[in-house]
Amino acid sequence: MLTSIRPDRDAVALAVSGLLGGLLLWLLGLHTQGGHPFSASWVTLVPLTAMASAELLRRNAPRTALAVGTLALVADQFTRGSLATILMFTDVMYAAVLYGTPAAARRLPVATLLVTVASTIGFLAWFRKPEALLIGLVIGLVSFIPALTGVSVRSHRTAADAARLAAAQTARLAEMDRTQAVIAERARMARELHDMVANHLSAVAIHSTAALSIDDPETSRNALKVIRENSVEGLAEMRRLIGLLREGGQDDTPAAAPTLAALDTLIEQTNANGASGGLVCTLEDTRDPGADALPTPVELAAYRIVQESLTNALKHAAPGPVVVRLGRSGELLTVEVTSVFGSRTGPTAPGSGAGLVGMRERVALLGGTFGAAAEPGGDGAKIWRVRAELPVREREMRE
């Protein structure tokens, strides 16, 4: 508690310099007035000392300092007067506005202005001489001008604090945006990596299991052929992703994102990988050939949904047809993949459920709808249906 009221260095310096300056003026016999009730020279030192004491409290107790300084200034008018006392009072008034409460900062300039005006009118009415206006001018210079200066400096400090706070908030918001952008980019990379590699690795796992479980040279040879093809294609996909992530790489050619035009190749690959499991994949595209081209994000999302659905069919679907349907109605692109729901015979690949999560995230980013569930089929068997509806316009364009 004692350290909180200890005067700072500026206050001590002002008090000491004001007191020493007043003593020097006193020793030289320089006073501001004469012919007052207390005309003894030493009496001038009393208000001077009191004002110097008020300077020590200018920052930690500005209200007390102003009260003491006002009393010392009034007392100084009954002595021969000291210029140092008057100058120190101007600093006390300035500090009371600058370091005082907001209410004091609002009231003191108004109060000093009223005192200045009232004093000017009063002395003018009393002396009835134009020289009385000089008294009001001196009172304004001693009280109102320091208070007005304090208001100006306080306003600038408040504005600077507000600007620093706004800058800090902007920095925090920028950091939050950066963090969210990093998280979103990591999620996008995870989806791309899963969608690109899962299909090929699932085929590798299924055919390698078949080659190990069936002691037939021809079966093993066919399985190794499929394994090699999927390994090469998987490596090519990985190189494409690494090329997208690498900055300043040697290959400056941008890697093209897959589109729906490549679905024929994807379905042929699925038929080759799923032939041993009795899967037959077909494509039904009911879109108008003359329709406008789809935005790249929509094309990529639709391709990845089909790719992941075929990967899941390769892992889990029972023998039977796998149908990929594409359609467009107005501003919506419909992607639907159906397969036979049931226990799969033969070798399988484990699933993690990340594929459904990735598909749902892709559709949500484009503002579409997504659903995946088992439904009754036409012949009594259950089918697994994946359906997504994607707006053909990007979200930024629609908003």
C-alpha cells in the first residue's frame, strides 16, 4: 500500500525543481506583488513549500494535490508572491485532469472556465478599469488553459489506448483466422490423401489376401498384376499431392484435379479390382451433354464421392451390381452410388469410417446435402445407397 502512494520520479523532479527555483527567486528578491497583509519576505516560502508538496502527489493522488495546491495558491496571494508557486499550480491542475477520474476530467475544465469568466466580470465591475481584464486573463492562463491541455492530452492517450487495443484484437483475430485456416487445410489434405490412396490400397489388400489364400499360380499372377497396377497408380496420385504441397519445386507444371470425365477409367479400374468379388460396376449419366461446365470444386467433390463410394463397395459390398448415377436438375448435381448390402465373401479390406466423414465434409463445404444408409431393394435384398446433391454454383457466387 505504501508503494502505491510513493511519488514517481517525475513528481519528485518537478517538486524539487519548483522548490529550488522558488528559493532562488526569493533569495534574489523577485516577487510577483507587494503591499499585502503578510509582507514579510519569509512568509512567501510557506505556500511555496505547500505547493511543492502538492507536486509530489500530482499523479498518485491528483484530487488531494489539487486541493492543497489551490489552498497554497490562495495563500500566496496574501504574501509578496512567488512565480514558482504559480507555475507549479499550473502543473498540478494539468495533472489533476490528466491523471484524475473521468468525472474530474470533465468537470475541471468547465469549473475553471466559469471561475475565469466570473473573476473577470467581478474584477471588472469592482475596479471599473479595462486593466481588470488582465486579471481574468492571468486566472485563465493559470487554471483554464492547463485544464484544457490536460483534456487534450488525455483524449490523445485514450485514443492511443483504443488504437492499441484494436490492433491487439485485430492481431488475435488474425491469429484465430490463421489457426482455422491451418485446421481447414489439414482437413482438406486428409480428405485428399484418403480419397486418393484408399481405393488403390484397398485393391492391393484384397488381391494380396487372395494371392496368399489361394494356391493357384494363375490367380496369384493376376493378383500381382492388379497389385502392381494399383501400386503404380497410387504412387502417381501421391506424387500429384506432393506436387501440390511442395512450394518452389522443380516441376512448375500444375497438376490437374480429377473431373467427372475420368469416371469411365475409375469404373473400369473398379471392375478389374472387384471382379474376384463378383462386383459389376456401371455408370448411368443422365446429364444433358450441352449443359454448362461445372465449377472445379464441384467436379472434384463429385469425383471424390464416387471414388470413395466405389472404394467402400470394394471393401464391403456383397456380390452384385454397383451403379453410379449422375444427374442434373436445375442448379443441383445429383451423385448416387448403390451397391448390394450384405456380407462379402472372399478377402476383404478393413474400413475406418473416414470415407463417409470426408464425403460429408466435402458436401457441407459446397452447401449441399448428403446421405448414406441401407435401404430395401427391389428384389427383397437390401442395398447401400450413397446420395449427394451439390449446388452447381460455388457458395461465394450464390452469396
